Amino acid sequence: MNKDLKNILFTQEEIQKKVKEIAAQLNEDYKGEEVIFVCVLKGSLPFYADLVREVKFPVTFDMVCVSSYGSNSESSGTLKIKLDSGVPFEGKNVLIVEDILDTGNTLSNLLAHFAKRNPKSIKLCCLLDKPSRRLRDIEADYKGFEIPDEFVVGYGLDYAEKYRELPYIGVLKPEVYQNN
Ligand code: IMP
Ligand code: MG
């Protein structure tokens, strides 16, 4: 385990099992449909890459890069869209793939932004959910694990751009971000 972590929450095996479960649900719900999967960079990259390889319907790749966090561990509440491919969503099924639903600021702003493009459907898929932190009225249509209010890293999730490469998800020692 990485020395900056307090404990591991989900091992690589547990994550892979959960990804397969989410994909099985998507395979039922989107049977016979085509779907644009939007990767919310950078945090959802590993989840996105694993998920798309488990689905059995045609997927178009898209991505968006947003930030609502500075280098600290609290959401700023305002969404900055740093990259938007502008792919047409008119009449298409869109699935937003995100690492974690926390306050909900990022995804509610992003949903409002995408809804203007008139998709046929738009749904949210989040690997992690911290319901106790929610500030907006938003829920994921598909979610992996509910977690307590602790700052987690690994499998795409970062603290100041670090720890994304870890194959598991763990709780960051509070002293790591309190010293910054
Ligand atoms: P929200 O706007 O507060 O819902 O925050 C969503 C974004 O905050 C996610 O896409 C993550 O990038 C980041 N985030 C929230 N909680 C954590 C965490 O525990 N670890 C790492 N990033 C987090
Ligand atoms: Mg993110």
C-alpha cells in the first residue's frame, strides 16, 4: 500500500467486480441502443477504460475536462470547462462517466450544460458516491460504491494530481493534505 494512505477501501479485484456489475446493468438498459460515453477527465479515465470494455452495445467515445477543485481537497462550487469536444448530442443517448459524486456541483452544472444540446437521454454513471456531502439535488443513475466522508485517492482519483495510477482506492492520511 502507498505510504500516504491510511487504509485501502476497495482492492483492484473488488473494483473490477463492481465494474462488471455496472456494465451488466447497462447492457440490460441499453440493449439495442447506441450510446455516447462521456469520460469526465481526468479522474474517470481508469473507470471509463474498464467499463467500455465490458459493454455489449455500440459506444462512441467522448470526453470533457472540467475542474471544480483547486489543489486543495474542497470543491469550489463553480465549474470550469477546460475541454469540450462539442460532439453533437441531438437525438443521442449520452452517459456521463464520472469517478465520484460528492457535493454534486460538478455534475449538476455539467448536466445543465449538456442538456442544452438536446440529447435523446442523458444519464450519470459514477463509481463512487459520498451522499453525506451532497449540496445539490442529484443522484447517479448507475453507481458503484457508497463511501463515507473521507478523502479517497487511486484508480484515477487524485490529490493535487498524485495517486491516480494506484490500481486500488484508499483513504488519504489527513496529514498529507493538512500540511499543504
Ligand atoms: P463535486 O462537484 O463536489 O461533486 O465533486 C466532484 C469532483 O470532485 C470529482 O470529479 C473529483 O474530481 C473530486 N472529488 C470529490 N471527492 C473526492 C475525493 O474523495 N478524492 C478525490 N477527488 C474527489
Ligand atoms: Mg473528477
